[in-house]
Amino acid sequence: MGSAVVVSIPEEIQDQRVTDDVPVDQNKNKNKTAAMNKFRNLFDSTRNRIKKQDMKKIFHSIKLGIALVVVSLLYLLNPLYKQVGDNAMWAIMTVIVVFEFYAGATLSKGLNRGLGTIFGGGLGCFAGSFAQDVGGDACASIIGVSVLVFGGIATYLRLIPSIKKKYDYGVMISILTFNLVVVSGMREEKIMALARERLSTIGMGFAVCIFINLLIFPAWASDELHHSTVQSFHNLANSIEGCMEDYFSSADDKKKNKSDASFSSCKATLNTKSKEESLANFAKWEPWHGKFGLNYPWNRYLQIGEVLRELAATVLSIKGCLQSPRQPTSGMREAIKEACEMGGSSIAWALKELGEGIKNMKRCQIEGVIVPKLKLVRQEMSGLITPSKLGVIENGDGLAMASFVFLIMEILEKVEELAREVEELEEAGRFRTT
């Protein structure tokens, strides 16, 4: 009969196996804890950013509510109501229409509304008085012709781009006021009284908007444009660094799939044109505040924004190199790695330097340091595009590598152009040297 064989494991081995399992579990717990901490930090930073944006919106909403309460006192308090009567409604309408998020936007709409009311009301009084002097059946004809002529001319002016950009609202209000005054007034005394009362109530509403919007947690369009431009510099610098890292690690498929993250900020930069134009227009209306004086060159920010968008489009072109099915061999990639990484780091450094200079309104050493360094890097990278480096271009590997190098060189050229635009801003804005 066979006998059963019992294999016993020594206690030392059992203890060692048990103790070996513990660090594995501990490592798993540590990894889970680190992942949770990362997620928690990301969540907290996102929540704080959202809170900051929401707080500005909440402050704006509260300010508008306060302005409406103040202007409603013209109705609620009998002494004030006896002075303005039902015309107090124009003050309330002015607050609702004029009160904007940015202080510059409120000033722009308020002044346009006031000037439009004065201009349209003045012409309406003149046309109405002339029609009353003529009298008879010709009165209605004169009023009709004046409305046709003034409405047609003013509407044509609204279609002119330079006027539409800054004074579209004022021209529209002048048309409205002219028609209300000239059509509603049947006697000269009534016409003058109507124009005077409406202008005074609009002035009251505008004064309330200016007082509350500029003195209680004002939101400056100039600050928003300034910070947005600086952020675009840093976003593009981070994108360039990410592109370099993705390109030279693209042999690893796991890392290559992360390449889209490098271009998200570039896509955001491409969509800043309309926002920057609106902010620059509002900033021109704002008074002297903080570090921005009168006649500050906000148009220079628009020119810098154009170059930044061109640069972002060029950076996005690298996406084709990263996602192309035909990639250079690892050997060819290693041959250009050092020079390209040096070029990428120089581009990122230059963008961050320019962004910090604008942020602190301090002159950078553009002609002395930044531009010469970029030119030197561009010359060194041009030496990469040689037959000895590219090899046989017909096989596609050399062509793929040459495309990538050409894009880096084009980015270097765009950054040089951007540096000169910043230099012009420094001169026009009178940035400090130290």
C-alpha cells in the first residue's frame, strides 16, 4: 500500500512569505493614497478657481440689485416722486440696460446713452419746433420727412465698422430719442419738457451705475485683458515643453496617447480674438486705476494677441508630426533630440520671460539676450537638416524628421517676432527698467 507523503513547510519560510506579502499590500495602499491625494488636490484647485469666478458674478449681481434699489427710491419716496413723476421709469431702465460686468463696459454704454439722448433729443426738439412753426397740414409731413431722413442717415452710420465698434449703442439711442421727442411732442413747450425730463432721469440712473460699479468691488476689463495675455504666454510655453516630451517619448504608446493634453491650451489661445477685442474696447473707456494710466496702449495687446494665435496655430501643426503613422526611427530621433530639446526649452524660457515682463510691467532684455539666443538656437537647428542627418529622404523617415525640425524653426521665428511686439509695448507703455 502506498503511503501519503506529507510535505511540511518550515515555519521560517511561512513567516517569510507572510512578511513578504505585507509590503505589497502597503505599497498598494500607498499608491491608492497618493492617487486619492492627487485627485483631492486637483478637485480643490478646480473648486477654488470656480469659486473665484463665481464670487465675481455674485458681487456683480449684488451690485446690480443695490443699484436697482437705489434708483427705485425715485418711485418709493414721495418727495422724489413729486419731482420726477413717471419719468423715474427712465432711470430704472437706464440702470438695467447700462449696468455691465466690467466698469469700462458700463462707462461705454452710459456715455453712449447720454450722448445719444442729447444728440437725438436736441435734433428732435429742433425738428418739432420747426414743424410747429410751419403749422397746419404741413406739420405732420415735416415730422414724417425728418424721421425718414434722420433714421436713414443714423442707420447708415451704424453700418460703418469704426462707428459700429464704439458708438453703435449711442447711435441707436439717438434714433430712439429723436423719434420719441419729435413724434410725441405736439407743442414746443411739451417737446422741451419731454427732452429735459428724460435726460435728467437718464443722468440719475447713469450716476447710480457709475457710483456703485466703480466704487464697490469694480471689475476692470483692463486687468482681465492684461492677465489673459500673460496667461497665453505661459500656456504656449507649457505646450511647447509638452510637445518636446511627447515627440521624443512617442515610441512608448502609453505616453503617446497623452499628446492631446499638450494642445488644449493652444486651442484655447486660438479662440481669444473676440474676447480680447471686447476687453480692449472697454479698457479704453476706463479711468486711471492701479498700474494703468490714461492713453495706455491697449491696441498693442491686440497685436500681441494676433502673433500669439499664429504661434498657437504653428504649435498645433506639430500634432500632425506626433500622430503621423510614419515616424522616424529611434536612432534618427536620438540624433536630433538634444538640439530640439534645447530649442524647445529656449522657446519656453523666452515665452515665460516675455510673459513675466508684461505681468510685472518690467522691461526684458529682448535685444540683448532673448532675440540673440533665439537666433543662435535657430542657426544650430538649421544644421540638423543635412543629408548626413536626414539620411535617405525617400524612405520617409528623413522627411518626417525634417518636417518636425522645420516647425520648431518656424516657432523660433514667430517667438522672435513676438519679442519685438512686446518690445514695442514696453516702449509705448513706459515699462520700468528695474
